[in-house]
Amino acid sequence: MLQELIEAETAEHIGRGSGPIPRDQTSRLIQSFAHFLCGIRSGAGEQRDHQMPPKANLGVFSLSWPIFLQLSFTYCMGLVDVWVLGRISDTAAASVGSVNTVTTFVLMMFSFMGQGSGLVYARMLGQGKMKKVQECYSVALILHVLLGVAASGALFTWAGDISRLLGLDGQSLTYGKNFLQIVGGACVLHSLVAMFGGVMAANGFTRVGMFAGMFTNVANVALIYVLVFLPSGPHWGVRGVALATALATAAGLLLSLWLVFARIRIRFLPPPSGQRWRDHAALLVAFSLPTMLEPAFWQAAQISTTRIIAAVGTDELAARMYTLSITNMIGMFSSALSQGLQIAIGHLAGAGETDRIRHISRATRLVGVVAALGLALMAALSSRWIMDRFTDSPAVAEAGRTLLWCGLLYLPGSSLIMTTAATLRAVGQVTYPAATGILVLWGVFIPLAYILSLPLGLAIIGVMIAMAVDENLRALLLGVRWRYLSALDRFCKIVQQPQDSSVAGS
């Protein structure tokens, strides 16, 4: 079954029809959405000096829906762990929830590192530089191993100290330390999973990556049952949950290795010289570092937001925690769409397809905004039913309904941020989206959220107003930057003559 999936996906990528790009506006719009759905090969790419790899003609939707399901599987894996820990004890769930903020942060960094590296691969594949991209795979593998080992060693060694810093003591400290030592100590596995996932995604095999994520989820559930719930099993509790997560990740990594090397047969080549090693490493870092920094500062901003809401009141904080499960799902759709867009435009940027980049970017951003608005409206209209499923408290339910309606103010802007930033990164402008996100988050959102909610007394509404200002301001700034860069004279220089040594333009 898996082999049939790979063969079908490969055939889909190779078997695109070719034809000239229509010139009238109606046909251009149809062309944009056709490429968004499944990808269309243009004659311009076939006239280049090098042989265009088949993966340069990928559709955003065909890339994005498997990424969305893969993100959903990862999200469900966390929900399963939380549910099992709650069955063990409330203390276990609270303790692991505290230390899990650290592991989630580290794993998120590896995930974005893999995405940044995947953008490098996509651009090189679009340029037809097969040998060079194979060398980049090897350099990225070494970087992920080194950083993964360093993170694993640090979390394992200082698990107890980190747990104490988070305020845990007694039995809570034991739970937190045990979980952090096992899951944190296995960070190197997550680092490698992110690396191989980036390789598969850049080559267009997002459905195969989705299968690997599903397999990891199934393995996690099976291992939890054996290690925690099986009547004749060891009943290891928190340690069993952590071990199940680590072993399931190892199983997913083994499957990814088999897929990459045995089935898809992607080749890794060592660079021929030390200078090539350094050049490739510098290029990977130039793309990955800004991509990693923005979510790091975003996570820190979310912690500050939680503290502000906690100061407003416990009912509002509880409502925020409940509604995040809904808004995060909408955010996952936008994230998957932006990742698919980034891969597709990365290929097109390497191939110098300026017209198609404009078309696919316009169509995808429009689809993202409309989808986010529609999903946010559905959540708002269903807010009473949703909150009744989460809580019996009238105050918490009322606050939750307000938060879901406020999603209409910022979720479309959030989608526009993700897709526009993905477009900018794909054409080499990786610094600007990161700098804009960090500066607006900490220069506008956090101060405004504090002032509106506490001194001015707007409570949770003040935080939501600040969030709407933040998301829409960033969307505007990124949109203005894209319109400036996509002007014909500047865009041709950026896309058709890519400079590998200066990709992190601001």
C-alpha cells in the first residue's frame, strides 16, 4: 500500500500537462487556482539550460493537505498523552504540562529548522542543481545530529534543575524530572525526524511524510497501552507515557529512513571539500536561523499573554485555554497552506518562474484568508455548543464565546501573515518576516495588550483588540513588502538571478 502511494504521488508530479501561460486576466486567474490545486508545467521552465526536475511543478493544495493531516496527527499525539496523564492523576498531568512547555519549545525549533532547510532544497531542485542539493542533505544531517545531541544532553542532564525552576517539588518534581529526562533526552530523534521530513517535503512527498506521522501516532497509542494500561504490563505511569513517546518517535524515524533511502531513494552526497561544507552550512543557517527565531519570540509572547490574562481573572484564563484548542486547529490549516506554498514557490524561484510565483501567491493568500474567515465564523456561530462541551461554568463559557467571536478579527490576518511570509522566504527574503514579527509582537502587541486589559480595564477584550492590531499590522507590513519586491524590475533580479551567498535578504 505504501509503495503504491509513493508511485502514485511520483506519477502525479511527473505527469503534468504543459502549455503556454494565458495572457488575458480571466485565464490568468484560472491558471493561478489551477496551479494552487495541482500544479501546471509551463513552457518557460522547459527552455532552461538545465533539466527541470519533475518536482518543480507542484501544486500548493497537493502539498498542503498532507501537511495539515500530519500536523493534526502530531496534535492528536499530544492530546492522547494529556488524556492518559489525566487518568494517572491530576498531579501527573499538571507536572508534565509544566515541563512540556520546554520540550515543545525545543521540538518546535527543530521543526522550523527542518522547514528552513527544506526551502534551500526546494530552490536548488528548482534550479536543477541535483548534486548540490544532495550535498546539502548531508550537511543538514550533520547539523541536525549535532544540535539534537546537544539539546538531548542538556535536557537530560538538567531535567531536575529545569523542573525546580518551573516551580515543581515533591511528587510533581519526580514526575516532571522523569518525563523531561526521557522525552528531552530523545530530542535528537525529533531533530532527525524534522530533517528527513524537510527532505521529503522539498521533493514533493508530503503524503509519504503524512503516512510517517500517522504511523508514529499509532505506535504511540499501542506503546502507551502496553506500558501503562495493559493488565499484565509494567504499569509505569508517567515514565511509561514518556517512554512510549520516545519509542514511537524512534519508530517514526526508522520509517522515515526507510522511505528516504529505500523507497524514494533520495541520495546523500558528502561535499568534496571543506569549503563546500562551510558554504552549504552557511546557506542552511542563513535560511533556518530567522525561520527559527520568529516562532521562538512568538512562544515567549504567548507566555507573556497568558500571564496578562491570568492577571485579568481565572475564568478568562480557563476560557483562553479551552478556545486555543479550536483556534489552533484553524491556525494549523493556515500553517499547512503556508508550508505547501513555500515549497512550491521555492521550486519556482529556483527555476526563475516570476509570473507563476505571482499567480500562485495571489491565489493561495486569497484562499487562506477566505478559509480562515469561514472557519472562524463557523467557530463563532457554534461558540455556545463548543463551550458547553468544555465547561459548566457560565462565566467561563461566556468568556469563551467572546474569544471565539474575536477570532474573526485576527485569524484571517494570521493566515495572511503565514502565506505572505512563506512567499517572501521562498524568494530569499527570510530576514524581513522574522524581524517584522519580533518587533511588532514585542513593540506593539505586548504593551498594548497590557495597557488595554489592565490599566484601561477592558480585560480579555483588550487582549483580543491588541491581538487584532498585531496580526493585521504585520499582515499589512508583509503585504507592502511583497508588493514592493514583486514589481517587475526588482522581482526579475531577485528570482531569476538567485545569489546563494546572500539569500537572507532583509
